[in-house]
Amino acid sequence: MDKVRKRILIIYTGGTIGMVKTDRGYAPQREAFHRLLDGIPELKSAEMPEWEIVDMDPLLDSSNMTVTEWNAIGSVIADHYDRYDGFVVLHGTDTMAYTSSALSFTLRNNRKPVILTGSQIPLCELRNDARDNLITAMMVAADDRVHEVCLYFGGKLLRGNRAVKYSADDLIAFDSPNYPPLAEAGIEIRYNTSLLLPPCRGSFSLQPLKNVPIGVIKVFPGIQFELFDAIMTEKLKGIVIETFGAGNIPGSADALLPIIRKASENGTVIIVCSQCPHGTVALGAYETSTALKSAGAVSGYDITTEAAVAKLYYLFSRKLSRDGIMERMERSLRGEISV
Ligand code: ASP
């Protein structure tokens, strides 16, 4: 019996993959990209899933992505959810890990593959990484074993909310420092099936995100915390603090703690992450971090900053109390932290 071909929806958001040379440098262009896709014979092969493409408007360099665009991409997926077996989101590399993190949270009870990909060199160039990334992402999006939002790039399939962009110019531009790749594409695509999320049982829905004020503060030797007092205590609803090592801050007791205490009393949620790409925050392991906890901060454990930001947007967009948000920040909702 013939195998039924899977149906994939490609959502083209912009990014280098579809850019062409213009007088002002590379920029995304819809018609030119569609012509280039038409010229890839593999996309017409019977071994490929059937596919259709939807273009976002406007097409963006991903540096310009905001919560509004994340919601728009989520809506396209939600509107077409029942008609397709999987989704490929073509996206710029600069903020792809933020978008893959955001979608992993907003697509509630998702059980279909949603694969973000892009390229470092546009498809219009003779030598490019766009073609391979696109074809492999489409194959992954047609695979029954994948039930989550992933990022595929340069031979590695990564959990979307574990990925980080770590190279501005290598063709293997993404890594997942605290979680192994879900699959590696060599001669074959080899899945690490034990690492994949199981399918969700509840019914699928989209949680649109609110544009709540979120901030990221990276500590550094000599940081003058008092300069951050006003934004931390009055303006921001959620703050990701990128601390040293396992969650340590300089001169903690003097300057930062009263600010954190005041921010917490104002309802702000403060998440402690590490500046180290690999490893986990362990609040309380050192004197310098114990104080953070007692002042009202919560541990992000080994979450990436990208996922912490997206998760804060997501939790603040649901009707949750501050305690409810803090409790969820410290546990894994979509495989984003190892606790
Ligand atoms: N600036 C581009 C973007 O993120 C870079 C890329 O796609 O590689 O849209």
C-alpha cells in the first residue's frame, strides 16, 4: 500500500534564507524567494511531503521580531493546525531561538512538529546552507516521532526552547548547551528518541502573548545597581538577571538586595539565570546567591535567557498570580529546564 504523503505548511517570515541583494544590502523579497523555491527539484520529489507556503507580511529581518510577530506566527499555525501534519517556520537566525522558545509555550498541547530553520547564506547564492536546512527541516516536520517545537540548523535538531545562536558566521550556528540534540542529520537523520517529548493529550490551543515589560540585566564586575533601581522596581514586570556562574552577584548585600526586595513587593518576578552557557544556577550554593533567594528571586536553573524571556511573556499573559508565575518558572513546562 502506498504511504500517504504528509502535508507540511511552510511559514515564511523573512531572514537571510530568502534574502536577495539590493542596493541597501540583503533584504527579504517574496517573489524572488518563491522563484528560487520553484527551482529546487528536490521540493517536487515524491519522497518529500506535500507542501504549501504562507508568507508573513511584512517579511522581516528577525532583529525586528516582537511579541506581535510571535502571535501572528502562532495564529497561522493555529488556523491551519488541523489541515497539516507539520509546520516549517523560515526565520532569520538572529532571534530564531527567541521565537522557537516563544512558540513552544504559546502552542499549548501541541503534538505536531513545528520546525524553525533559516540559513547563514541566502538561497540565492551559489554556495549556501539554505537548501539543506530547508529540505531536512521539511523531512523532520513530516516525522511522526516529533511532537514539539524544534530548531533545525546545520545538521542538528534542537529543542526550540533549549537552543541558542552561538556563531555569527559558522554554518553550524546554533547549539543547545544544556540538552543534547534531538536528532543529528548525517548520512541519515538519527533521532535520539528517548529525548523527544511525548505527544500531549489535551486539546491544542494558542495562548496569545501580551507585550508586558520584561528586562534582562547582565551583571558585571563593578555594576552600580542603584542605577537600575527605578526600572527594576517600578517599570518591569519580569526581570531575568544573568548572574555569574551558579547564580552569584557582586556586592550583593549592599546594593542589589533591597532593590530586589522592593521589586518583588511591587509584584515583579525576578529570575536568576547564569551567564555560563553550560550548567545550572544553584541558589544557596554560595553566600552571594543565598541572599538573592531570600530577597525574593527564583531560580531559572539551566534555562537559556531566550527561553526565560519567552516564558515570562507567556506566564504573564495567562491569568496567574505572582506566586503562580514564580512556581511555574521553577519547573519545566515544555522541557525547557532540567528539574
Ligand atoms: N539578520 C538576519 C535575520 O536574523 C540574519 C539571518 O537570518 O541569518 O533575519
